[in-house]
Amino acid sequence: FIFSLFSIALSLCGNAMGLLAGSLFENAQAADALSALFTVPLMIFGGFYKPSRVAGWVAWIQWISPFRYGMEGYMRNEFSNSVFGMQPVEDLGFELGLWACFWLLILLGLVFRFAALLVHRLLVRTIE
């Protein structure tokens, strides 16, 4: 159930990011080509690196990355109460908690969706 919940929240957040990228550009080819410039840094800082190993001037990217919250949620779901003695949640420095990550994913999805709406409204007014 938790896995499905996080999968739905991540897909909604990804959809909102796509809407934002699509509303920033006039044609689909430009949006498709340049959306990687936004997505790849979010994926890189999405939780595979410990925050202490990342330079301070780029460490803030992890806090706007939906991949980070999704990864922490998936890892907490999979490895909480593990009988194997593995502690990847602590090893990677995840500290937020399962439900905080879920609600932050929902919040990021709403923020990206609202930003897409604002950008779209502003661009439509400038084109007219």
C-alpha cells in the first residue's frame, strides 16, 4: 500500500514537472530537449549522495527534488524493521520520515503545478 501511495505521488509530481517544462517553451521539441537540464540535477541530488559529501553551494537542490523524497519513502517502506541488519536509510542520511516525505511530495507536486499555471497564464497574456 505504501509503495503504491508513493508511486502515485511521484507520478503526480512528475506530471506537474512536465506541465511546468511544457509551459515554459513554445513548442514541444524545445521543452523535450531542455527538460533534461532541470531533471538531471534533481535526479543526481535525489539521495544517492550523502548531504555531507555535497558542496554547500549545490546542496539546496536536494530539498526541491521529488526524487529525494520518493527515494526516502521507498527505502523507509522497504527497510524499516529489516531482519537483515542493513540500515541504508541511516547510511544515506535520510532524516525526514515516511509521512513527511509523502506530504512533501504532494506539496512539491502542487507547487510545480501552480507554477506551470502561472507561467502559462503569463505567457498567454504576453502572446495576445
